[in-house]
Amino acid sequence: MPKVNLLISKDKHKKLTVLLNGYKDIENKNRDDLGKVIGMSGRAVHDYMKDPGTMRLDHFLKIARYLNIPIEELRECIRY
């Protein structure tokens, strides 16, 4: 049976993606820098940034701390 991609799933983490990429640009960091923080390759970080919902919580928190993202802004973007 073919997979069905719902439109909702693509935009589910849009705010979080914008937040992470925005702070990445503000802090002038690239995906390789973020990869070093969580012990992964830059390519894996790129995949995480496209869909932060697949990111492990410990990796997410390390990246957020590294980018100096205030916890209040993170809470506004997280939906479950």
C-alpha cells in the first residue's frame, strides 16, 4: 500500500525549523559546528534541521543551548 503524505505533517514543525535556522544564522554557525556539538555529521544535522520532529531530545537541547535560544521561545514552537 502506498504511503500517504498529509499536508499537516509537513508544516507541523515549521515554527521550530524557522527558529533553529534563524538562531543558527544569528550565531553564525554552520551545520558542521552543530554536528560537533552533538557528535554527528553535518549531513545528519541538515536532516534534523529539515524535520526537527525526528531529533532526539538530548541532541535538541544541546543544539538549543549552543545557539543560546531562550527556553520561552522554544516552548512557543513546540507542539505535540
